[in-house]
Amino acid sequence: MAFHLLLLKWHPMVGCDLHLELTFTWPPVPVPFTPHVVGQRLAGFGGADMTSDTVLANNWNIIRRDSDISYGIPHVPIPVFPPCVLALLWTGLSGSKSYFGPSTVHGNGKPIAAALLITQNPQLNCDDPFPLPTGMAFSWSNVVCGLSWGDIIGGLLAMAFDMAVGFVLNKIGGKLGGKVVGKFAPAASKVVVEAINLTVNAVFQQLTGSPIGYSFSVPEKLFSPYANPGNWGKTLGHGLGNLIDGQPFSFGNDLNVDQH
């Protein structure tokens, strides 16, 4: 069995995310799939899920499985000129999620996170039109753990399910944005139309329960955590991973890890 280094709060994530951009020119020019160099520590600005100060490794808090860096991942568009006006929006709506860790090793009652590729961990990042594994976290911890086949396959399934949920929510949000935009076009300029569309889509996803980035899920607040689409991927993925390892299909541990 290979050893996998733990992910800790000061370990960095770097990546290259693809987003729609609008150039800061007149008239503004929409540029789809603009690459953005991104980077942040795994603890982010407080949105990540990690152990308390009583459970540490190398004197740092341990990131827990399915933790999301969430808001505040700086996005720098490439090329940087002409300037892109949406980079700050994507920074505010950002996310980067860690899916891998041992189901049987908990920190404060929840599974901890580890690097799938020994010292590196693929991260599911915010991208358009759906989340993609365009981030990579790097660990140099001397505290290690093992991952079972169920842990690995369950993490991959959880990531794939979240990608699918993100795609569907983006499609629905785009249609809602289009309906709102229809009330303003053709009187509004192209940049205003695009800004309204993006805003409506983003608000819809945040209020429904986006699997990546910060969200305030209304369905979860009104009903239960199971009604939050942002929880479906990890619940199904890690639950199936448990079955592969001969464990019961468990909802509990992973349903409480995320910040939705």
C-alpha cells in the first residue's frame, strides 16, 4: 500500500481555471474559456473545513475530506492585458475541493484529507461551464496515511458526481438568466446583458447549493442536508466507495464535511 501525505491548512493549491471574461475595453469583448492562473492555501480565508487546534499534524490543522477552499481564490487572467473585468467576480465565487482521504481515519469525528498522488492531490476547481480538476494541491507533511481502493474510487466518483451536478445547475441557471435578460434586451448593451446573465446564474447556483464554492442552500435550510445538491456527490461517491471496501453505505460522516 502506498503512503499518502496528509493535506494541511498551509499547503498550497495552484491551478489554471477556465472562465468567461469581458475585456476592459470599449466595447467590451466577451472571451469564453479564458485561462486564469489561481492559487491559495487549502485553508483559504476561513471557508475550508479542517480539524480544530486540538488535532494537528506538523503543528498545522488537518484538512478534512470534501473540504472546499471556497471564496477568495485569486484569479489572474492570461493574458493580463487587456484587463478582464470578471476576474474579481470569479475570485469571489471561487472554489477548490479535496476529495480523497481514508474513511477509517477521522479528525474531530470526520474523515481527514490526503494527497491522492502521494505528495500531490488533484482538486476540483470552479470552471465554466462546469467544475473541472484544474487545480493541484501540494503536501510536504511527514504524517502519512493509507488509502483503500474504496477511498480512491469513492473520491473519483464524488468528484464526477459534483461535476455533473455543477453542469446541470449551470444549464438551469443559464436559462433563468436568459429569461431575465430577455426583459432588458435589446435596449441594454451586450456587456450589461452578459453581466445580468452571469449574476442571475451565480445567485441561482449559490442559493440552490453549488457543489463548488460557498453557497447558502435554501433547500437544505428548508428541508434537510439531503435536499442540497452540493451534498449529493460526496454522499453517493463515498457511500459507494464504502461498499467497495465491504463497509456499510454511510451517509453520515461525509454529509457533515462540506460548508453548504
